[in-house]
Amino acid sequence: MGKKQILNRFAPAYLLVFFLALTVAVYLAVRAMGAASSVTETTVAEAVTYDDAITAEGWFIRDETVAEGTSSHTVKHIVSNGEKVQADAALAVVYADASIMEASRRLEEIEQELSLLQAAVQTAGSYTDTTKTDQLIVKQMEQLAGQVEDGMPAGAASSAMTLRELTLRRGANGLDESTLRAQITLLEGEQSKLAGQAYGRSETISAPVSGYFSEVVDGYESVLRPETVLQMQPDAFEKLTEKKVTAPTGKLGKVMSGFTWYFAVILPEDDAGRLPVGKKVTLKFSQIASDSPATVVAVNRDEEAGRALVVFSSTTVDGDLVSVRQQEVSIVLATYEGLRVPVSAVTMRRTENADGTTTDEIGVYILTGATQRFKTIETVFKNSECYIVKKGNTKSAGLVAGDRIITRGTELSDLKVMK
């Protein structure tokens, strides 16, 4: 094909059509991009409670003494996890065999039944103010429920006994004294027989020190000692906790001395720098229901490695806190309440004053119907993701919950009506 034929194919008319089509395509693409960039996106201002917290994993350190004695199926625990005990107080009773343990259990039941029957004998046939007794029963039930919820077994047992006595007193008019005394005689005979069988066939395990009891013995009782950890550098603590420790078998439990326990974490220098000695924080553990107010008592820095061992102390005690060893934690430095505003929504507006000066205001644009409005904000906390700002009092003064905050838009302006 010759050059002349090729040129004839691309006549001016064809070239003109080609360039027009290309121009239209470019125009449409630019319009589409502009439309996409001008899309207005909003989010609703929500009231939140925000924790300024550092997350880490750490170790509980306590002054612990293992209770001597063996735990087995013939041991009856007298105290439970987290319960306060005095030195030499009974922690458990070890029975010679299962039959003696069963006899002891039955003796406890008999003592309770005799107590109730003797109380019933004193009230049998007498007049009882049922209205007042009903009120006492309701009050006692509420107390019992509270003790069960708070994990107070000793108090709950006492309240349950009082509740049974009140129930008997309420029905005193229908009690027969001779029948009650006959039941007492039978129970006393059974009590005497069982006491003879169990005599001298059990021993008591006592608390080695005063403090809080735990059934969990993990082997770290002699490894992680407060007086040692408080002086440690991060590397030494890391090596200590990485060391394999074998838990002793068959131990009854241990007692945490005093009222104070410690929690140690290794943190980067940036986080450790926010935790000076004496700083008050709240520790929120991943597997423990209760939060613990705590104080920073040691910050041992390794400046070359850029990290530090931070140790907290607390006096909040319950069953989990005296038994768990390693735990994930949120170290809450402060808690803020307000409205959450995304960082992308916050802008600076400059206004010109009557005297020619200018004022810069920080705030957000919101969408009310089809109208844009600017609202100033007062920041109480900020991080890389969001601001927490104070709530406004009215819809015209400050941001309020439910406002539609513009997070993306172009040519934003106060009182501008969107098309």
C-alpha cells in the first residue's frame, strides 16, 4: 500500500471525529472524578466514654506462703479463694478416710438441725407477729442474696441459718412441743454415735500467716518476690518469667500476706514515660471482672534498649486477684466523656473581625437537612483517630449527640445550602 493510500484513509474529517470523541471522553472522565470527589459523607456524633489506656501483658507478684498439708478427696476446705484468714486459723480438715469425712458432714447437719429445733421449742405455741416476721424474712433474703453475689460464703451460711429460724418462728402457732423434743432426742443420739466414730481421725491444716487464701499453687510463690522484682531491670525480669517453673502437686493452697499485691509489665520507653512513680491508674484485666485502682511504685529503665519494667501496687483483693498469675491488662491513665469526632472531620475556620484582626476557630461542619453549618468544638482528648469533645447545651451552641458531622466534602461553608 502506498503512502498516498494511507494518507487518504486518515482524511481530515476522520481526524476531526477522532479528536472530538477523545475530548468528550476526557471531559466525561473529569466530570466523573469531580462528582466522586464532591460526594458528601457524614457520621453521627455519638456520646462515648473513652479510656486513655496502654495495653500490655504482665505478671502478678505477691508475698505468698504455701500452706503445709496435702489436698485430696478426703480434705474439706473451710475457707475459699480470696477469703481473709488469720495466722493459725483453720484452712481445711483432713480426714482419715471418706467414711469419716461423711460422718463429719452429717455432724454439721445435725448441729444445724438441733439449733433450729431448739429455737422452735422456745416459740412453739406462742403468738407470733407474722407481719413483722415477714418483713424480717424479706430483709434476710435480700442480705443473703447480696452475700452470695459478693462471694461471701461464711456470711451467706449464717444468713441462711437465720432465715430458717425466722421461717420456723412464723409458723410457731402450729408447732407441737412434744414432737419437737422427740426429734431433738433422736438427733442427739445420732450425734453422740458419729462423734465417737470421728474422734481423733482428722487433722486441721492451719494458715501459716495472716492474709488472703488461694487454692492455686503454681510454683512462682518462691520465684516472684516483691522485694526482688521492685529492683529488677527489664532483661532480668524477662529471663525470670521465661524460666520453666513446675507447680508442686497435692498442695492445699497458699496465703497472700498483708493487703498489697503487685503487677509488673515491660513497656516501651514512650509508654513508660507516661507512668511516673506515684501515678494513679486503673488496671482492667482481660479475665478478671473487677477493675483495680493502682499506683506506680517502680519504673526501672533500660535506656539502651528503650524500655522499662513498670511495677504497680494495689490493695483490691478478691478470689481471682489472689489466684491468677499472668494476665493481659489495660492500664487506664484517664477516662474521658464527650462526643466522638473523627480526625478527618475537624477543620480550622478563620474569621475577620470588625477591627481588621482575624480569629481562628477549630470546629466541624454538620449537615442540617440540606444546609451546612459550622460548629466550634472544645477538645478534652485527642489521638490519631479521633477527638473527644465537650457536649453542647443546645442545638445552636456546640456539638450535640445526633448531629450529622461532615467527614468528607468539598467547598464547605457555614449556612451553605447543598444542591
